[in-house]
Amino acid sequence: MLRRLRRWICPDLAIDLGTANTLVAVGGDGIVVDEPSVLALAKGTRKVLGRGTAVGKLAKQMLGRTPDSITAVRPLKDGVITDFELCEMMLEYFIRKATRDARGLRPRVVIAVPGGITPVEKRAVFNSAERAGAGRVYLIEESKAASIGAGLPISEPIASMVCDIGGGTTEVAILSLGDVVASKSIRVAGDEMDEAIVEYVRQNFSMRIGTSSAEQIKVEIGSAYPRETEQTAEVRGLDTISGVPRKATITSEEVREALRGPLEAILNCVKQTIEQCDPELVADLSDTGLVLTGGGALLYGIDLLMREQLGIPARVVDDPLTTVARGTAICLEHLQDWKDSFDTDAA
């Protein structure tokens, strides 16, 4: 009875702490917070604007558009914390938003993290979460959380493969009998794609654009595989020669060329993961194939590219942006069953 009352007052939380977005799920209630991992600060200070509320969506709107008195920052890069204090502020805001009536109680928290992070980087996550108001903290690899969220039969004696393309990292893993058999994590993902478009426009159009504009181009006409009907989009930026604003038209073929480098890196990551496996598990993949999750999975034709280059089935999971958060929430609801999959704070 006491345990049920505590869960009602201060529910446990599942957090997908992403470079681009942070999602928080409450046990039994699903995802309750889905916000960009951004804060807006008063210039030259560590103070969050709007009485501490300029976090997430409100702060992201300020990226690249702030006056000199305001700085919009992201406390994570490539899947790891780069500014501990700001990450604590951000997590505290999201935890408070998800547990409004906690009345001083500290929730248990399961956090999905990249598989390739170091022990020092794991310690940073533990410390930031605890200082932000979490009680007991557990960490789970994003690839395992993604496979659970995608509904893959990872407990069975067959190979299940997932590729989670987030904002800062790409996580690839092959799982069987409830554990990771082979995995690889690279710090090439959605942010690298945006930066590749920025660089392509600078070199080929003599224009300087921001990463937010590049992301919009990627979403609108970006592709990993030729479209049936190629498209165009208007790009606006600063002419690097004359120094005045101007417009240009960019085609989906040009965007695809810009994305070639990051996509090749992701494809090589998948191939190297497959090479780590025993032949029996590799043979399973010809039937079970590859499941794509994360925001990068929304890039048009990425499943077709993987299918063509790898020779195995490939599909994008439903609602790929929330797959890791949903998988982490499932682990949270069955904490005892999945406890062997977690890293815990032993300090």
C-alpha cells in the first residue's frame, strides 16, 4: 500500500537524455515530457532566463536568433554531457515538470545513454541526475532500450539488430537471448548531417547558414536514396563574398550529396557490427533484418539504402523518435526483470 501511494505521489521516471531532445516517461503514463535539450541563459551568467523556464522548446526557438544579452546553449554534445551544471539545471526542470506533486520525494530514474561512453562520462550522468533531484539512478544502453521499444524478440535465441540514429550518436547492436552480442557506437548522427549541409552550402553556394536552417532543409527535402520525384527548397543565408543576405535554390540531389559522408560512416558502423558476429547469428539477419530508430531514421530512403548496401531487410519502426524512451519506460515498469541490464551508481 505504501509503495503504491509513493508511486502515485512521486512516480519513477524513464529518461532518454539525448543530444537534440530529452524525453521523460512516467511509469504507467507514457511520455510526459518531449523537449529539445537546450537552455537560454543571460549572457555572461549561468542563470536560466524566464525564472528558470527558458528550457526546451522555448530555448530552442532562440538558437541563432538571440540578441547579445542572451545565449542559447546545449549542455550535451555527441551524446555526452559537456556542461555538468547546465545539464543539472535542465534535468531538474524536466524532472520537476514530470513530478509536479512529488512533495520532496526523489524518484527512481532509468536513463538511456550511448553504449560507447566512458566510465567518467557515466559518472557525469549519475552526478547530474542525482543533483537534479533523482533518487536511485540506473543507466541502460540506448541500443538495448531501442530494441525493447521497437518490440524486437531480443529474449529469443535469434539475432535482432537495431540501429538508433540520434542527434549526437548512432548506436548499432545485435542482440540475442536478452543480451548484446555485438555493438558499436559512433559520434556521427543527425548533428553531423546538419553540419554537412552547412558546409556543402558554404562551399557550393558561397553562403553561410545556421544549423537550424540546415536541419529544416534535411527534413524538407533530404534523402539517403533517390526520390521518385526530386524536390527543391529555398535556402536563405549570408553571402560569404558580398556579406549581404540572399536566397538560393537547393535540390534534393544536392542535399543527398552533402549527406553522403555521414551516411557512409553510419553504414560502415552497421557493417562493422555485423562482422563481429558468429556466422549463425549473421545468417539470422537475412530473415530478421535491421530495424532503424531515432530521429535519423526519418530521413527519406534510409531503409532503402541499408537494404541495398547490406543485402538484408531493413525497416523504420513506428514513431522512431520515441522508441528509446518507450523502451526505457518498459524497463522501468519491469525493474526487477531488467536489473541485470542496468549500470548502477556504485559510489
